[in-house]
Amino acid sequence: MEKGLVIKYFNERFGSEKCSVYVSPGRINLIGEHTDYNGGFVFPGAVEQCIVAAIAPNGTNRVRAYSIDLTDYAEWEVDDKDGPDATCFRFVYGVARELTDRGVLIKGFDTVFAGDVPLGAGMSSSAALESCFAFGLNDLFADGNSVSKWDMVLAGQATEHKYIGTNCGIMDQFASVFGKKGQLMRLDCRSHEFEYFPFNPEGYRLVLVNSCVKHELAGSPYNDRRRSCERVAAAIQQLYTERKIETLRDCTWEDIEAVKSNCTAEDIRRATFVLGEKDRVLTVCDALVKGDYEKVGKQMYLTHTGLSRDYEVSCEELDYLNEVARECGVTGSRIMGGGFGGCTINLVKNGLYNDFVQTVTRRYKEKYNITPQIIDVIIGDGSRKLQ
Ligand code: GAF
């Protein structure tokens, strides 16, 4: 969505072109899945697909918001206790409240927003929306009390926890706010230290294959996974009271072995995946420095297997996409994001790219009667104001 177009919609709805336009991207993650809420490492980067929002203070205490994509409109008071019902507006409401709690004096505003981050694809459209408003509202209302980029990240994450009900980690909001063109970021989710990593794999391309399915299971399987990990960490803490175990980041393979009989087999499988994934991120970083993409790819396949068999966040369609990638000789392929549908991320040799894209499109269509969406990854910039 171009800047001109959101301004046009803003003008149609609110009768003025006086607004500021902000943008925040979705993300990819090369490796390090379900490690963020376990205090581990992640390796994301922002993408070019993003959310764009036109925002202007309206001099009242009321928020008036329009979603172009969903053709939905809502209004609420800034200090309303409950906020709007529709999820897309709850993100906006939650972020405004969270920024207020962090000292930004948010008053009424008008906004129109839209985006091209595919929904339910595991590319973090929600974090893009949260980060866009965190960045924009901070810019418009801070008036000397501006918050840091990390506060924006945390405001987005708290919105998920308190207003949406997903107990996510910080990877998605972090990637959206801090992203940089051409660079991946290795983030330590416990210390919040991170470094930019130029990503230009000579001779290879990253491509997402969107299964275009989202299996909404009963309850909240994402939160269940998190609870499994917390139970194992708590069991280890109980056994070793002299140590401080906050998350699985503080645990070793021996620790997991030691609590095997105190936890369910399912919880142990989940924890086993997380420990393996923690190591895989570090292996991938090392391999990237050496330009060893074959090694990177191997780790990606291992992650897929772990996410599918041990963490159980895959589905038939994603496993099939992974299998086809393997058969095509793709260097690395795996589920990306929270799982239960969405995309696979694939590291493909340039010479194989066309064949892979054609084959996976044809075979997925033959099997599921769905044409998968092919998305070439271009690593882009994080949250910003459009001039
Ligand atoms: C979702 C969550 F929002 C992230 O915090 C992360 O846990 C991811 O799933 C899995 O790695 O995108």
C-alpha cells in the first residue's frame, strides 16, 4: 500500500489530508523457533511486506480507526476500560494503552491503515500492526516523553499478552521495530543484546512457500507449548534449588534427563526441541560466517523435523511442502513462525529456484487443490515514518 493511497482513504473518511504516515514490516526468521519465550536466540529479519498507517491527533479523547483491508471501522475513548471488540482494533487500542503506561500521553486520534503482510502466514502481521502504532503514536504524542525502541517492542508484546491472549515472545515485535535492509539480526532474548548480520548468501535465495492454510485448533496451542516449557524449567528448579532457573535457557541436556520421571513425556519432548533449537541457532551463525550454506540448510531441516515430531506445531500441508523441498534438492526448508499452518522458509540454490517453485506449486495444487503463494524474501527496514 503506497503512502498516497492511505492518505486518500484518510481524506475520504476524515475530510483532511493532514496526517503522518508510518510503516512497520512483517518478518522472516532464518532459525530459532519457539526459543524467544525460553530465553534463547532467534535470527529474524524484517521483510518488505508491511503495515502502513496514516495517523493524526484529532484534538478529542476519542480514537476513530478504519481498516482498509477489512473495511471495518471502530471508535472508542482513549481511556476506555474494555476497548473495541474487533481484533484488528484491539491491537491499536492495546498499544496506545501500553504506551500510556510507559509515559506517553496519548490523546484522541484518527487513523486509517492497511497492509500487505499475508494474514496467518507466520510472517507476523500482528506484530507489524502493533509496531506501526507503537512507533507512530510515540512520534506524535511523546512531546518530550518519548520511549525507546525497546519500549515499543515491549508495548507490542504486552498488547498480545493482555489484550489478545497470546503469550508470545519478543521476536516478532523486535524484528519489526529494529529491522535493517539486507541484514538479519541475532537476538539473545534473555539479555536483549543483538547484532546485525549482513545476509547476502551468494548463489542462494530465500523463498517462502505459503501453504495458505491455518489450522485453528481448539484452545490456545501456542500458549500450551509455552506452558510445557515452563513446567520443565520449574521441575529442574525444584531439583536444583541452589541454581536460578528462569527458563529453559538455563538448562542443560543433563537437567532434562534428570527430571524425565517428574514430567510428562510430552513436556520432555517439547523441552528437548527447545534445547536443540538453541544450539542450532549458534551453529547457523557460525556456518554463515564461514559461508557454509549447506550446513545452514541441514540445521533448517533438523528444525522442521523437531517442530513437526517433538514440538508438534506442524500440519500435514507443511510437512508435505517440506518433503517436496527435500525431493527437489532444496538446501534447507522448514516451518517458519508459530506453526499450525502458514509458510515454510526455503534456502534454495539459484540454479534450482525455478524448478523448485514450479514443482512445489504443481504438486501442492495437485494434492490439496490450493495454489501456494510464493514469496521471495527481500530483507527490508524496520518501523519508520514515511517522509
Ligand atoms: C510467534 C510468536 F509471536 C513469537 O514470539 C515466536 O514465539 C514464534 O511464534 C515462534 O518462534 O510468531
